[in-house]
Amino acid sequence: MQPKPNIVDLPVYQPGKPVEDVKRELGLTEVIKLASNENPFGCSPKAKEAITRELENMSIYPDGAAVELTAALAKQHGVNPDQIIFGAGSDEVILMIARAFLVPGDETIMADQTFPQYKHNAQIENAVSIEVPLKEGTHDLAAMLDRVTDKTKVIWVCNPNNPTGTIVTEDELESFLSSVPQNVLVVLDEAYCEYVEDPSYPDGLKLLRKYPNVVLLRTFSKIYGLASLRIGYGIGRPDVIRSINQVREPFNTSRFAQAAALAAINDESFLTECRRANKEGLQYLDGEFRQMGLQAFPAYGNFIMVDVRRPALEVFDALLRRGIIVRAGHKGYPAHIRITVGSREQNEKVVAALKAVLQEIAIKV
């Protein structure tokens, strides 16, 4: 049996190392995972209550169109229900966009260091991925625009960008969108937008009203703390969403996910507290890094990417042995590690561990 030739060498997505695996492999009793940008404060109590109520419906298929949740989000965002599509996480919406719009030979543009599923799904469709280097850790929109050709079908802009945590501003993005041909789809991945408080951050919904070729991606995996339930969504013009919906699998989001998400969007106090604690955590980590003589990219999501001035994989392994899981191995950033903002206690432990690790490596050298 021979697979499609274009997927033979396709890398499999590598998530953050599971806590239980690290405990078992290294004989540790306490492990802190700050590798997958999960919410360290869990999810809204209202979401938990909603899941409990759904237990009696386990034998019943979910609403394939997620009508109730769609209506609630449409009202919240000021759009029509036919402008929203749900996926098993926003990464499934990425998959559906690639499936709906890309054919062999099409070109799709993205940053060279960004969420890998853009390129992954483009490769599955045998499209050509044009990777544009970041500029000081940020999308170089001018350079991306220069790469647009008559073969360009989709452009991906992750904002805040994963893994660097940087943003492109509203003025920068508006200028970019005004120059992109309207037959080119621009996907604004806003997975971390609920964390951003900077006034220069773009209002994606406002841009969507102005530019018909824009699609927004949102998720319940980050600030809402529902990562295990796998639910995210896209917002776009009705004709664009209709095309994406045509390739959606039936019943692709569960009853539990829909119920939890519906409850979560109505708990603004939970989001406000998570946002406050995250901001405090970012300020603490950045301040500690500066005292250590380390420089981090400006961080706007719930993670921070810092230059540890040592081989990142070596630092990653040393932290792992101390029970701290982070991310390393980013192409073009051999000395950077990405750390998810944790609770105050977790942040203090990762700083203490990093100080010890860097001292150990310095002594070896």
C-alpha cells in the first residue's frame, strides 16, 4: 500500500511532552508542564457544570451545526450565524480551509516560524508553502505581500504569533489587507486574542466587515481552558464559510464541547481574572529574565519566548530533568525556549530552575 507521495516525509505534529511520561521516565513525583500554552487556572466552573448536565446525553449525537452555540457567538461578535463554523479546535478549521481552497500547485504564504499546521495541511493538499522569515520575531507583512503571485490562494497571519508571542498592529494589518488581492484568502489566527490588551492590536471583526477575503480563527483551548474538549471556530463572510462547511465532517464537535463553550462565554469574571493573572505572570517572567541578562520577545499571549544564550535543546533537557516541561527546537531560534505562563508558584519554580540550569551549563563551559 503506497500513501500519497506528498505526505511520505510529512512530519507528525509533536505536542508538549505529557506530564505522566516525564514522571515515569525520570522518576519524578512533581512535574510542571509549561509547554502547550494551556490555561493553568483550568476552566470556568460554569463549563464544568454544563458538562455534568450533558452526561445523561452521552448516547445522543451532538448538534452537527452547533446551532445554539453558533447563535450565542453570533450575538456576542455582532455577526450572522451563517458567518461562523466550528471545528475540533481551530486547527480543524485550518484543515478545512486547506481542504476547501487549496489544490495541487496553489501557493500559500506564511511566516517561517509560526503555527506548523498551516504548512502541514497545505502539504497534504500538495500546495506550495511560501515561508517568509520573521522580522525581529514578528510577521514581515511587506515581505509577505511581495511574495503574492497569481498562484497565491491563502495567506496565514498568526496574531499573536506562536511561538514568538509578538503581534502585528492594526495599522500594519490594515495596510497589508488593503494591498492583498481580494481573491486571496487571508486567515487571521487569533487563538490568543483574548489575552491582548494593547490598544494597537487589530480588531479582527472590524477588519472582517471591511475585507471580504478575511477569515478569523478563534479557540476555546486557551483562555477558556477547554483544550481537552477540542472546540474552536472560524468567522468569515457567508459565502466563504459555506465553502468551508462543505468539507466539514458531520458531528465534528461533541455535546460536551458545545455545552461547555456555551457556558464559558457567559463567565466574563473568569476571563477577567485569567487575563489579570496572565499579565502579572508575563511581567514577572520578563522582569526575571532581564535580571538574568536574558532578552525575550515582547509577549502578548499566554507564553513568552526567551533567548537563553545557550543551546535551547540542552536547556530544555536540563529543565526536563528538574521536572519543568517547556518548548525548544524552533527553526531559526536555536537558543530560544518558549515558556507558557503558569500560576505564580509555577512561574517562580521555572525561574529558579532556569537560573540553576544556566549556572550549571556555565560551569561546564
